[in-house]
Amino acid sequence: MVEILVYLKVSLSKCQCYPADSVFRCRTTHEFLFGALAELVDNARDADATRIDIYPEQRDDLRGGFMLCFLDDGTGMDSNEAASVIQFGKSAKRSPESTQIGQYGNGLKSGSMRIGKDFILFTKKDNTMTCLLLSRTFHEEEGIDEVIVPLPTWNAQSQEPVTDNMEKFAIETELIYKYSPFKSEQEVMEQFNKICGEKGTLVIIFNLKLMDNGEPELDVTSDPRDIQMAETSPEGTKPERRSFRAYAAVLYIDPRMRIFINGHKVQTKRLSCCLYKPRMYKYTSNRFKTRAEQEVKKAEHMVRIAEEKAREAESKARALELRLGGDLTRESRVMLRQVQNSAITMRREADVKRRIKDAKQRALKEPKELNFVFGVNIEQRELDGMFIYNCSRLIKMYEKVGPQLEGGMACGGVVGVVDVPYLVLEPTHNKQDFADAKEYRHLLKAMGEHLAQYWKDVAIAQRGIIKFWDEFGYLSANWNQPPSSELRYKRRRAMEIPTTIQCDVCLKWRTLPFQLSSVEKNYPDSWVCSMNPDPEQDRCEAAEQKQKVPLGTLKKDLKSQEEKQKQLAEKIRQQQEKPETLQKTTPVRSQADLKKLAPEVTTQPAGENTQSLTRPQRPRSPPLPDVIKNAPSRPPSSPLAKSTMQLKKSSSASPNISTPKLASMLSREEASTSRTHQHTLTAGKSNSNLKTHAKPGTTTKPLSAALQNPKSSRETPSPKAAKVPAVKKSATVKCPQASTTRKRILNTSEDESEEEEEHKKKTKRGKSVAVKEEKDSSEVVVELTDSAGEEELAELKKSQKDKGLHVEVRVNKEWFTGRVTAVEMGKHAVRWKVKFDYVPTDTTPRDRWVEKGSEDVRLMKPPSPEYQAPDTQQEEEVIVAEPSTSDCVRIEPDTTGPSSNHETVDLLVQILRNCLRYFLPPNFPISKKELSSMSSEGLLAFPLKEYFRQYEVGLQNLCNSYQTRADARAKACEENLRNSERKLKETEEKLQKLRTNIVALLQKVQEDIDINTDDELDAYIEDLITKGD
């Protein structure tokens, strides 16, 4: 056998010898298994095949249990072309202007070796039949380092060998019979017979790759109509990643070749025809230069070679002319003319290649134009993203760009399609990515910008995103849930996307008119143009209609100077807010820690610090309004108030409030500050200040004792302990307004100037506790300051329920969707902080404060609990202290509550009555008369669900009656048409029989008469009648 292999290696002159590892290692280029299968489909398409059949054949004696076959009706190959299959980098398809997919001469080897260890190829062309075996098993068992490929050829008519060396032919067939599944010449000829016609190719891959569990990677048994990826769950996996039928359906942007899997035709798609509201955008750029620069370099290299050859030929011509001199013999003149003609030809070729180089250099500077097509996938909205093709072949799918990267509902469900030529971007060898990653990222960025423009143009956000999807049957809040299967929603989706189907004969695409009967209709695999109900497109001779896609334009926002200033001011404001979030608080656990603090540092109980580590981080507080931000921290004190504010006590005195209780109040006040931080914005609206002196006769421990016993500040369990005991007031203190929320500020100061400086150092937060010790003073001053009134607090608590609302905000004359993340009470109105789902980051901030009820904000559908943020689901708790009964109340007007207008309410009630009366169902238990006299309270209890249910049932019955009537009428029309056709057929038969009898009669009267057609008979009878007249 070794001698045979050596002889075969020497005698195989058709095939160059490559190291076996370099050929079989190319299987690793395909990570995506369906990409390997697609390589063989690409070869059939490039061979101008109109049909390819992909099917398994059961062979239990082979690894994997079956063979995978690819049969096409392309141009086929002769023996010389088949020999080039094994050669790397040899491809007749390679040219800059080529529209074919293959460019590298690597697809058949890399694809087949990824699927299995061996493949055998049968091909027909020009009355020859050629077989090629590339077997890794053969090389491993025989220990061969170089690739040896048996390549026998037969005559297609006589099935005789086509060879000059029968010994070599015998060795090749012997190897095929030994290492292929076909063990005799008869079995080999049976494979050739599967190729119908005079040309075509059959590729059979066997000894398939197995997974770790010993099963093949391809599953051909679960679905008899499909080839699936084994052990791949449908949940969370795109259909094209799991089903080869789904992948083959979108493999080409303009599919012409029919693809059959297991004998069932793949319903290929033109993606742009399967989208709702498609729109095309023309994109021009000078960035894509890598591929063009490579072509220029190749052209320059070819010019240099051609110039050298031309100069060499001209030099030879001049040297021969000098050598001949005056020799004018005929032979000398012929020789000189040949050399000169050769030099002229070389020079012309060099000039042609120079012009080609110049043209490519000019093309390098010219911008490249691409066509982006966008549309909404209303059939499966979760399948969205960009599909990027190269020379009509799918390279990347479901690429998220632009607004889709944000993860919101903006641009959700939108599919983009682009076909990139070779001169713009070059794919990798496995056709699953692009070679130049930088230019590919630039392409994705450009598609993202045009996607945002498309989203504006279709105005889905302006109408309401949730409302738009509800219209097509997407009733679930879960984005990945399929649409409703109700008939009305199916018809609604079918009305927007017409059916586009390919003729099985002429391979032209036809768009069918919408019919109710065609909803979810399964069309046969052999659909032809004559089945088209459109009379203008019901024959193969009719030209294919081009899809009419509206043209869109990318509108770049040109900002005015005022808008730029406004945007800059907004960015400055956001930067100024950041330091507030970076402020840190130091916990005070003992008196030693207190001494280390600066006078303006806020103290905080240790218990709160441990809670803050485990509690989830709350959103940043909204900025204060300018009215509150610029206001003083507290009103200036009058001399009378200052004189009554200070209280001197000795260390032996007993105050009214015990020190542990005081420390407990301090810790709880600080803890409530962290929980109700957003509610404290009303502190600037404090109505009055309460300043109280404690009498010397009361019993209280020194303040230092409270600081030495921190447990009293941490172990106070219930919020009820935060209530303030009644405090005796001096007669000189006026009675300000009583409030439920109080500020307690504990200061140790020497004089009034120190107290004013301390107030300037305080932060603008609603509640704080500042502790300061002075060596030369033992005074303690307790100041109780009232905050906003009970009505304002209730209004603030009510407004906090707005958090989580889905709203739309107008920014720069464009509407954007978002969610309310924070609420604050202004002096005259409530403000919302809205975080946008998506906005162009270079023109608009991601969040914005808006005034509730203004023209620039409007509500969307209320959010579902599933999409509500965790912080909006938590109950807002406010710790409220009991009001003191001894406080005098001063009432101030409430400027935050909305004013009720009874006339408007009555008008709305009347409009509601009219609407309910107008659409009242026939058998509704409440009559129109009762409805007209119903009060507003009665309308609140009106059974709207039952009302709409009965209305929908009645409307459905009405539509069904119309449909039934229309179906009956259509059935009657069809019956009449059948009767008419039957009568017409009977009449035609009678007419034909009558004509036959007339001809027979005329032939009896006149034997030499010659009438062969009906037209001749009619003309003869008419002539007889005319002569008779």
C-alpha cells in the first residue's frame, strides 16, 4: 500500500501537495456551526444554482449515524476545476467588482471539515463526471503528512473512465471504495444519478463531529422539516441560532435560489418586505478606505510589473534594430516587426493598468454610499436589531445600535438592514464578522444615528409606545411575550405587512393583495405566478415589481447660541450638584470622637451608619429651587427673642428634660433625616420659630453625661419616643403657629455673634444636629423650630405618589419618553425629575426637572408593578411629632393645593354621560333615562368593565354578522360563477360539435373542400352568406 501511495502522490499532477495539518486545521475557523453549513450553500449560489437540497441520509455504520448531503443544480465542475478545490486561495470569483460571495477559495474545505472529518464530492459538467474525496480518516490511518486527493473522471454518456493512465485511475477508485461510504462503482454511479440534468454538484459529508456526550452536533430527528442545533434551548436563543431553516430564510438579502431542507421548501424572506413602515436612508461617508486602499496598492503593483515588462520589450526592440542595422532581408524585417509589436502590446497593457490604477485612486477619494432600511417588526417585536449583509450574504445579525443600547422601549422592535459591498468593508474568512473592526464600529455608530432619526420620523413615541404595541396585540408587560393570537390582532398585523412570495418557476418575487382568507394561510412549496389573485402579476412574463420604500433624511440638530448657553448652564448645574453627594458624615460614638470633629461637621449616631451600609442606595436628592436655595437658613432674631432665647444654668441644677431622653431625641431626629430627606425641602417655608427657656428648678443631668452614654441614643426603640414633652414658656414669648414637624438644634454658644456664625456654617438640609463645645462656657440653649404646616406635609406626601409615572417630556420641540424618579415641592407648583428612556446624549441631558401640569409634560399609560422601580414601591414614611396643645396656631394660605372648579367637573360629568349614552349596549341593565339622571357619585360606581364587555360583544356580533353576510354573498357568487363556467363549457362543446357537423356536411356536398381550423370555417360560412345575398 505504501508503494501505491507514493505512486499516487507522484502521479496526482492535478493537485498541489499541501501539509495535511494546514488543510484540516481550517475547520477551526467556524465557531458558529450554521456558518459552516452556509459556506456550502454559498458555493451553490455562486454557481448560479436555482435550487439546493439539504438532507440527511441514515447510515448507522458511520460516526454520527447519518451523512449530510448538499445537492444543487449549478454549473458543476470539470476535472481541472475540481482539482482547484483543494488549493488554498485559488478562486475564480475574486475581483473588486464581483458580486459573488466566495473570495478566498476556502469555504468548501473549512465548512465541510467543521461539520465532519470527511467529504466526497460528485459533479457533472461538459459530458464528464468527476469524483473527489478529501478524507481526514484516510490520512490518519495511512499516516500521510501531505494531502492526497483521489480525483477519477468518467464520461457522462458511456460511464467509461476518462484518463490516459488506467493504473492511476484504478488506485484512485480503490481509495474511494475503501474510505468512502460507497464501496463499488455501482454505488458511486447512483450518486451521480442523483444529479438531475447535465450539470450540478453533490457534496456528502460523513463521519460527523460529536459532542462530549457522543451525540452529533446537528439534530435531524426532532423536527423532520428542519436541521437544529443539538441541546440548544429555545428560551433566550434567537431562532436563527437554533434552527437552520430560520437562518437560511434570512441568509441572503435578495434570495433567488430555492432552498429545500428534508424536501420542504424554506420560505426565504426579503427582510425589507417584512417590516412595518419601512423607510430608507442614504448614508455617504469617506471613512471606509481600508479595502479601497488595498485595491490601489494591488493596482500600483500591477502597474510596476507592466511598466518593467514594457520597458524590457522596448529595450529589446531597440537593441535588435541596432543589431540588424541596414539588413533589409525579409526574415530580419519579420523578426524586427514581431519584437516591435510585442513592445507596443506591452506598452498598451501598461497604459491600461495605469488607467485602472488612476481610476481606483480617484474612487478612493470618492465617498461611499450605503442604503439603510429600517422598519418595525410587529410580528415578533423581541427580535430587533441590525442585519448587516456583505454582497447580499448575512454577516452579522441582531446588532443593537444607538437607542437600542440603552435597554429602554425607545426603538424597541425596530430592525435595520444594510448591504455593504466588498469595496466598503471586507468580511473575515468565516463570514461571521468584518476584518476592519474600526470601520465596522463606525458603521454601527452611523446606523445608530439614523435609527434615532427613523424613530422620530415614524412618531411612535409621540403617539405612545405602549398604545402602539397594544394596537398589534402585545398586551403583556413582558417584552419577550408573543402577541395575542386573537383573530382581530392577527388580521391587524396582516393588513400592515403584505405577503411576499417567490414563484417556483421564474424565481420572481410577487406581492399578494390582502385578503381576509389569507391570514395565516400556508402556501404550497410549488407556488407559481398563476396562483396570484392580482391580474397584473399572475404570469411569469410580468416584470417583478420593486418595493416602494419612502426615503428619509438624517436631520442634524443645528443649535442656536441661546440653546448652547442653556445646555452649558445645565451641565454646570449638574456638576455643582455632584459635591453634595460626596459629602461624608463621621459617626460619634463617644465624647472623644466629638472633640475631633470640626464645629460645622454634622454628628450622626453609630446605629444609622451600620444601617446605611446594608440599605440600598437611594437616588440623589433633587436640587433645591432658587427661592429656597437663596433664602437665609432662618429669619433674623429680634432683640426680644435673643434675650429670651438664652438660658443659664449651673452644673448642680436639674433641668426639665433628662439627658438620655435628649440624646435619644437627637439620634432619632438624625435617623429620620436620612429616611425623609426628600420631605425636608419645605423646611424653608417655616412659619414661625419657637424658642424656649428651661427653668433652673427642673431636674436634668449635664449634657456631658448624655454624650458619655451613647447607648441611650441607640436603644430607643419606637418612633413614639420622638414626641416632645410640653415645655413651659416665658411670658415674653409670643405664640407662633404649632406644627407637627420640629427642628431641634442644640448649640453651646457664648454670645449672639457666635450663634449667627454657627447658622451660616450649617448646610441647607431640612434637619441637622450640630454639637459644639466651648471650654469657657457651660450654657446649654435648646431651640425648637417649627417647619411647614400639616396641610403642606400632606400635600407633599400625596405628590410623592407621582414617582414611577411614565410621562413624555418635550425637549427642543421633540417628545421623549421617561419615568418620574423624584418629586419636590416648589413655592407655587410641584416639580418632577424625569429620567429619559433615551435622548441624544450630545444634545440633551439624560434627566430633567419639569413642572407638573405644564405644556411640556404629559402622562403616558400608568406603569405596571413589574416595571416600577424598587424605590417607588416602598412606602414613604414621615415621622411626625405630636403638636403641642399650648401652641397658638397661625393659619397661612395653602399655595400648593390645586383649586377645584365645580363648573369644569360638572361639564366633564355631562360629557361622560353623553359618551356612555351614545355607546350604550342594547341589553344593558341601566337605561339611557337612568343614565341621564345619574349623579357624579353614581357615575363613580358605574360598572364600566361590564359596560365595555357588553359593548365589545355587541360590536363583535355586528362584525360577525357582516362577515357572515359577506361570506354568504361570496359563496353565492362563487356558485353562480361555477354555474356560468359550466354552462359556458357546455355551450362551447355544443358549438364545437356543430362546427364539426357543418364541416362534415360541406365535405359531403363538395369533396375537394379543405377546412382545418375554426377560423377558416367561419370565414367560409360568412363568404357563402355574402354570396347568397
